[in-house]
Amino acid sequence: MARMVFCRKYKQELEGLDVPPYPGAKGQDIYGNVSKKAWQEWMAHQTMLINEKRLNVMDIGTKVYLTEQMTKSQPTCDDTPR
């Protein structure tokens, strides 16, 4: 049976992620409060941002920008860059 979480984006009980997507407190926050559906949507949106803006994912500025965008898409996520 799938692990269920109360998704902060959809405000309902949905299937949760299998593993935390990031290390540390930020990853645990996402793991405990973001559904698999919401995370998959964010990953698709992140890919679109990287491609359309031709972002270099090795650049720290890109990581900060993507973290800001993630926070906008899920407003209660911790916005501390990793």
C-alpha cells in the first residue's frame, strides 16, 4: 500500500513520495508534505524552466533560482538553497 500524505498544494490526502528528494530538513519537509503528483508536476515545470531559459544546472545562481520557483509553486516549502 502506498504511503499517503496531506499534500500542501492540493489540500488533500494523496500518495506520497517513495524517498525524500533532497537530503536534510528540506527533503524531509517535501517528503512529508508534498504528494507524488505535485512533485512530478514540479519536476516537469523545472525541466521546462531549465530548457526554455537555457539554465546551467551546475551554476549556484540557477539552483537558487529553481529553489525560488519551487517555493512559488508550493508556497510553504522551505526556501533555503541547498
